[in-house]
Amino acid sequence: MSPTVVLVGPPGSGKSTIAAVLSARLGAKHRDTDADIEATAGKPISDIFVDEGEPHFRALERAAITAALQADGEVLSLGGGAILNAETRADLAGQHVVFLDVSLGEAVKRVGLGVARPLLLGNVRTQLRTLMEARRPLYDEVARQTVSTDGKTPEQIAGEILEKL
Ligand code: S3P
């Protein structure tokens, strides 16, 4: 058993938006591990970072991903840092993992509009650049498909993914 498709990429790459469009087109459930973690913890991720710290969040994230990978036929979106965990990267082998590749400029614009992200306090552009550069090899490692998202609508991106399933 495994999800139909797993979306990875940095904050602001559009994982949740694309997952919602994809799941509607497939008639499949959309599961988002950040949402699962918040439901289990009973508080927002930003509060988990403040109250318990990032290592605790990463442990919750690892557990949420292990559980989510048991589900069959779902569209799964992961938090941007999920691929930092080597066990998670190993678990993703064999899955249809899609790396949503976004430019720094576009990601900054999208994150600016979104919910508070604990790792992106201060200068969002600088933080995001550092994080994207450090993680790119890890996204490349797990990806079966890479889709550039700049200048495309969510429907176009979902269409490119559906063609490869
Ligand atoms: C994180 C990204 C967030 C969330 C947490 C940590 C990261 O998800 O999991 O704040 O390390 O990049 P998004 O990628 O949906 O912002």
C-alpha cells in the first residue's frame, strides 16, 4: 500500500494547493502531514516550535509520515523539511514523489502571503535562500518527477503530474 503521489518542495512551492487540485481530479483523499501533526498536537506548528523545539517537531513529523505512507491511493503533501530525515528519504524510494521546483523570488512572494512559518522569521528571502540551497540535493534525491512551478497555474502543474502517473 502506498499513496498515489507524494509532493515535496520548499515552503512556498505550492504543495498544499497542488495537492488539493490533484486530489480533486483523481477523486482521492488529500492528506497533509503538517495538518496531521497539528491535529495530533492540538496546536499550530509555530506553537510546537516555540513550546517544544524543532527536534520535537521533527520527531512528530517522522511519525506522521510513517503513518501517512501506510495509506493507499491518497495524495500526500509533506512539510518542506521532511526530506531532512534519512529514514524518510529511504521510505520515499519507490513512491511517485514529485519535487515542486520553485524559484526563490516566487517562493518569497508566496510565503509572504501565507501563514507564519517558524523557520522563516526575520529576513524571509535570506532564510529561504539558505534553506532551498541546502535542501535541493535532498529533493533531487527523492524525486521521481520534478516540475518547475513558476508561471504555471495549479491546474497546469497538476496536469503535468497526472500525465506521469
Ligand atoms: C518546514 C516547513 C513547514 C512546516 C514546518 C517546517 C521546513 O511546511 O513543516 O514549519 O522545515 O521547511 P511548509 O513547507 O508547508 O511551509
